[in-house]
Amino acid sequence: MTGQRSPKDFFRPLAVGAPEPLREVPARPSRAIHFFDPSNAKMAAKVPQMVGTVDVLLGNLEDAVKADNKEAARHGLVQIARDTANLGGGSGPTQLWTRINALDSPWVLDDLTTLVAEIGDQLDVVMVPKVQGAEDIHYVDRLLAQLEARAGLTRPILVHAILETARGVVNIEEICGASPRMQGLSLGPADLAADRRMKTTRVGGGHPGYVVREDPVLTSDNVETSQRRTYQQDLWHYTIARMVDACAMHGIYPYYGPFGDISDPVACEDQFRNAFLLGCVGTWTLHPSQIDIARRVFSPSVDDVRHARRVVAAMGDGTGAVMLDGKMEDDASLKQCLVMVELAEQLAGIDPELKEQYDAIEVDA
Ligand SMILES: CC(=O)SCCNC(=O)CCNC(=O)[C@H](O)C(C)(C)COP(=O)(O)OP(=O)(O)OC[C@H]1O[C@@H](n2cnc3c(N)ncnc32)[C@H](O)[C@@H]1OP(=O)(O)O
Ligand SMILES: CC(=O)C(=O)O
Ligand SMILES: [Mg+2]
């Protein structure tokens, strides 16, 4: 593809002295990417006690941080990273991510130069907003390599793109494949809606006007018998499905994004669950009350793990077909069950409560 590195150069460091790019993106649990504003003293004070209770803590520097607080947020994040034990750095229970300012903003260069120099060894992933195409990832890729080399880092910092422009959606495959640093994609429903000129005013979630109406039921005299029901549809289905395919193709991870109606945990849970079922590995949490929802939704249920283990056991060498509870299982349903079993094992490795629940599962023949 034009502008892409040749296969032989794809995994070469982009600066002398920069760490070797990873061949495979580590599958680290990231059910909840919890956003906080490092310039908000009350939020910042809560961060140390959140380590170990949430998979990812993300210091947000972009939208939702007031322009006057941009520098305070950047320096606040450096301070928090330095002062908080077991936060980020490629191991430990909670990863440290940041969302930098947009690439055309006056703040982004200082965001990257400061953060990589000061806390690059702790920073696991840099989230880049409003990514339009591979050229944005190439810019960040080279700059990170130069800064990593200067800071003497031995582990590459990964990059996550937010899909929040129509052009970004159109270029989704080239964005995912632009660099071995690419860790994943998140949906940016608020900016994306504005860029597409959608007629919504929300941050993620459904809309009561986006419906399908059932056909009229007529009597033999051609009179309508009852009111026709409507069914609300998911505004984000198309975009999430594209993200899942593009990410799966490139071996990276898709995430839902923000659900702005903090006061509606039920609808929040539904949106998160749709994303989980379609293939997303996690979501953002904007408020502490959303963390438990994300953790619950993006961890396979005990019933699903029990069923998956039963299929694995029944399928023996993994070939052929068997009947379980009146249903046919074969190589393909086994593969789905293995996705569930592997995710459960991975999560049990970092979540003692889940480990206890999964360990207690008894699988009958
Ligand atoms: C479209 C996008 O770009 S989405 C991404 C950008 N947006 C964000 O990052 C938003 C992050 N979240 C927030 O700013 C806040 O949660 C808000 C503005 C939504 C609500 O904040 P508040 O009105 O303070 O909520 P609330 O009163 O319920 O907070 C309860 C407590 O939780 C704290 N809290 C709220 N949000 C967070 C958070 N994200 N992380 C840690 N603590 C938090 C509050 O400081 C408050 O602390 P206190 O008990 O010591 O007073
Ligand atoms: C997530 C985000 O930044 C947006 O929805 O615009
Ligand atoms: Mg946005």
C-alpha cells in the first residue's frame, strides 16, 4: 500500500537506539480503561487507591480538560505516575495509559516529549484522538521512537487510535496496520457523530428516534388491528462491527468507548454488552460507577465458561461433530468456546474474585 513500509522494514526500530517493536501485541486484560483528569485534585487523589481495582488507568489530557489546565494535567500525570506504586510499566495489575491532545493542537508536542522523557518507562499505551489515516500513526510512531531512544527506554510504548472522524472510519484498515505499535481502536461516538453530521446530541448510546417499525397487521377488511410496535436500533453497530473486523485482521484490540449518561447504568450495560458480544475486549469508564459494569460485562459469565469447557471436553481431539443438549457442536463451535475459555484463564490470572468463581465450575459430561 502507498506510504506503507515494506514487510522487511516493518519491524525495524524507527530511530537508532529505540527499542525493538513487538511482533505481537500482548493480550493484557483491559476491560475498563478508566479516564481521569490529572489536573482535577479530587480525581487525582483517588488514583492510587484504584490501582489493582481497574485494568487501565488513563490520564486524559485532551477533551474534557479545560484549555487553561492542559499544562497542569500533563504535569499532574507525571507526578501521579511517579508517586503511585505498581502503576504501569508492562507488568503489575493496572496499566498506565494517556490520551494526548490532538495532533494539530498546540499542546501535543509537549505532551509527548514530556511524558516519554519523564515517565516513558511506566507508560504502556498512548491514545491518539481524531486519527484520520495512516499518516497520523506514522508521525507518532517516528516521534515516539526518537523520544524512546533519547530516554533510553527498553520497551516500546504502544499506540491506540480513537475513531472519531468519517475519514478515520474510511481508512480504518490502514490505521490498524500502520505500525507494529498499534494496540487497538476505540469508538469516539461524540466527535464521530459531529463529523458525520449525525443529528444526535449524546456521548454514545442509542437514540429513541432510530427505530424499525413492524409491518401493519390487517383484518380481512383491511383494517389495522393494533398499534404497530417499534424496535430501537443500535446507531453504533456498523462502526463497531467495522472496528472488530479491522482489529481482528491486524491482531489488535477493539474497545467500545465512552457512555456519557452516567445516570443510566442499565443502558450503559446494554451498550457495553453489545460491544462485548460483537468482539470488543473492553470499554472506557468515565465515572467510578461504570467500572463494575465494565468488569462484569467484559468478563465471561460463569455459565458461559461452564458451557465452553463442556464443549471443549466433549470435542476430545477437536475434530468431528457431537450432540450436547440437542445441539450440534463441531470444530467451529469449539473455536468459539476456546475464545471464552482462554479469556477466562487470562482474567483469572489478574482477578482473584473471578478466579475463585471459574475454579469452582464443575463440568459434567
Ligand atoms: C467524549 C469524550 O471525550 S469522553 C472522555 C473525556 N471525558 C472524561 O474523561 C470525563 C471523566 N469524568 C468526569 O469528568 C466526571 O466523572 C464527571 C464530570 C462526568 C462527573 O463528575 P462529578 O460531578 O464530580 O461526579 P460525582 O459527584 O458523581 O463524583 C463522585 C466522586 O467521584 C469522583 N470522580 C468522578 N469522576 C471520576 C473519575 N473519572 N475518576 C476518579 N474519580 C472520579 C469525584 O471527584 C467525586 O469525588 P468526591 O466523592 O471526593 O467528591
Ligand atoms: C471518545 C471521544 O473522544 C468522542 O466520543 O468524541
Ligand atoms: Mg472526541
